[in-house]
Amino acid sequence: MITHSHFASEFDVAVVEYAAETPDRMFSADGAGSRAVLVAVEPWGEPTWTASFAGSDPGRRALTGLFGTPSPTGLCVVERGTAFLGDVVEPEGFEVVATPGPVVAAEELVVGAKLLLVTPWAITAVGASGVQWTTPRIAVDGLRVDEASDGWLRGVADPGDDEPRDFAIDLSTGRVTGGAAIV
């Protein structure tokens, strides 16, 4: 489940399949059950620590993975669609990222320095200092991210629908052009 990161990082992280001891920290989202992913984090030059991350039941296909962020000490743990974000040097500060739905994909944009957390309806951008923006709902049921260039992210809202709609997102502000009209 370890996800390769294209961002520069100053730590190592791995999923722990079995732990003989209780983790150093436990993080859980509202509505989380007993299932959690356990990770071991080794910040370079700092003490190693372990933590469990428990997401709520997404009720649909959702992502689980470990992702670097544009910050060299930033880590995003996604467990069953719930994203947790923090700095590995200050592990007590990890928090749940408020996304409008379960995270189903994550895209790393090295140019533009953003980790994109994609839900079926919206996109949240994480930069070096944390969450930068979240789009309004731009799809009825599904997004496809196609490309990022010239400061814009382009894709298709509801790609499996009879009437898919192109959208573009300004990567600096999160402003959306196109997509589905949700009222």
C-alpha cells in the first residue's frame, strides 16, 4: 500500500502489518469503526513514531494510501476515503481533511506543487502549507482528471453519463469553469 511520491520528502513511511505494541498515536474520523491502517514514520533526524488512522465507512469504492505533499515533511494518509494530513515532525497535529465525499483518487502535481484529493464530486488541493482550496460540487457522480497545464486542471464531470461535461479548475484559486450544474 505504500504509494510512491514524486514530491521531495525528508522522511520514510511504511504500513505496519502487525504491531506488538500500541501505536504512539491514534487518529480517527467521526463515525470510524475499529478498522484502521497502522503506519510507522521515520522523520530524518527525528524520533520514529507509529500511528493508527481510522476512516469512516465510505459506503462506496474509496482510496487507501500514503502520499507525500509539496512540503518535504508533509504526509497525507488516506484510509478508506478519509484523508488525514499533517507534518511528520509534529505528529500530534494530524487532522482529518474535510472533503465533500470519500477520496477515490489522489493526483500529485509536481509542477504547481499540489496534491489533489479527488472525490466523486469535487477536488481538494493540498499545498506546502496545507489545504489550499476545495472546489464546489462539479459532478453528479464521478470525475475524471485528464491533464494539468498552464495553471489549469482539466477533466470531465460524469464521464460515464450520457452528457459528460468538461471542466477546468484554476490551480491557484480553485475557481471552476464548466462541470455539472448542481443546484
